[in-house]
Amino acid sequence: MRPPSLAAWLGFTAAALAIAFAPAVADGGLLRLLSEVLITLAMAQMWNLLAGYTGLVSMGHQAFAGIGAYLLFVASDRLGISPYWMVPVAGLGGALLAAVVAPLMFRLRDAYFSIGMWVLAEIVRLLVAKFPLFGGESGVPLQAVRLVEAETFQQNAFWISGAIGLAAVAGVYLLMRSPFGLGLMAVRDNELAATSIGVNVWRNRFIAFVLSGLGFGLAGGAHFMGTMFVSPDSAFDINWVVTAMFIVIIGGIGGIGTIEGPLIGTVIYFGLRELFNTWFAMSGGWYLIAMGCIAIAVMLLAPRGLWGLARERWGWRGLSVQRHPPPCDEASLPVPLPPSTQGRTA
């Protein structure tokens, strides 16, 4: 495969610089909105990694976001450590939960896997709500916030969200360009054929599943650290996954390989949300109806999403992870035998 293009490196560098200097020009409200955008982008990329590149459509990844948030809160408060340092613990919690439930969930296929994941998330939510350590149904505030400076808390939380968002995009891009990424796409396209050429289907799916749990755990921990409060209903809300699905469907699901789909879908989602809520002042019900109609229209008119449509119409490649066969060298091709000797070869 060709090395990453200069445009890709320039894009990542520009995004990193924009995130680094955003607190200098943006107020607190804008930083909170941008943090939400970056966290949602990370979740969409992780969901797309599993559904678009592995073929596992999950309706229960909110379990990893919720368990990551609760681990961050409890660890920070009990150990008296700044919540910034507990964000990796949130990611490890999501990854560990994914590793534990993977052997059970992988026994399910297609719709059964999706429903099983949703049931798993509900079980985890009910268990968390039963423990007084986690605040029960009422939730728990982030008391360890007193260990950090109030003036810098918002910008540090934004930088953490930015790092998670950038890491999700760059990580999926580099992962899918690796031999492991090629194996993932082979498993998604044809599991039997992938097995026949030596691809370990279970191992590849397990790694992708754990990585997606890690990403959701990090994103959930960072998001609720910024809000400084977490409850079972908000942490394990299925809307985390519904939003990721909407973004990926609008932008373009994995297909033959697209990193840009969740990027475009995230921008469109938040643009539509601000348009409907702020400018049109839609209530919650009408807002959801409008979003649903847009998703249905995109699925009917552009099944591969808006980025897939642009790629087919104008040949845009972007952060492509497609494989291309090596160029054929005519000099290395075997020379055909003359007709008089073809029938006498051993």
C-alpha cells in the first residue's frame, strides 16, 4: 500500500494545531460544544470500526461509555487523584469489559448480536444502579474536581477530548492501512474465504471489539468528567449508539474503506442539531422526527452515505484505505511456447 499522503499528514497537523490554540480564542460555551463534537466523533469512529470494517453491528456500546465514566469518577474520588490522570483508567475499563463479554457475544450473529449487546448494556446499567458506591439511581458528582484549578479545568477537559478525537481518527486510519486492517475487511466481506486464506476470524474480531470498547470508555470518561456528574440513565443512554449510527449512516459506513464518513457525519449532525433546536426551535419530538426523516432519505438516495456518493461521482479519495494490486511487469510474465512445442512439454 502507498504511504499516507501529504494531505493526510497536513490535515492531522492542522487539526491538532486548531485544537491546541482553540482555548485562546473560544469562550467556555464554545469549548463545551467542541468537546462534545470531538467526543461524538471518537464514538462514531469506534462504532464504524466495528460495524463498517468488521461487520458487527452493536446496539450496546453505551455499556463501555458508562462503565468508563463510573470508573473515572470512583477512582478519582476514592484515590484522591486528579480526574485528568484517570481518563486512561476509563478506557481500560471499557476494554476490559469488552474482553470479558466478547466470548459470549461472539456466539451470536447478525441481529442477535445487536440485541444481545443492548441487553448487556441494560444489565450493566441495572447493576451499577444497585451499588451505593456508584450513587444508585441518583448518580454521583465528581468530587475530585476540587483537586484541579477551576480556571483551567474547562480547557484541559477540551484538550483531552481533542486528543481522544484525533487519536480515534488517526488510530483507525493507521489500523486499517495495516495487514491487520486488511484481515478485518476480509472477515467482513466473506468470513469463510478469510478463514480459507489463514485469517484468524475470532482473533481479529476480538481485537476490533476490544479497541472499540477502549475508545467508548475513553470518550465516556472524558465527556462526564467535563460535566462533573454521572448517573445511570445518562451514562448508559442508548442515544450514544443511536447518534453514532446516525453519523455513520449520513457520512458513509465502512463499505470498502472510509474514514471520512464519520467526520462528515459529525459535522452534519451537529449542524442539523443547532439548526433545528436553535433556529427552528423544534421540540424534542419533532427534532427526532426530522433527524429520522433525513437518515431515511440518505439511506434511500445514497446508500453509501454522502462521502460514498461524492467518491462515486467525483472520484474523491481522501483518507483512502483501499488496496490496489501491484502494477504488472510485462517482462516478468512467462513467454508462451510456440504452437509446435506446446503439446510436447513434460
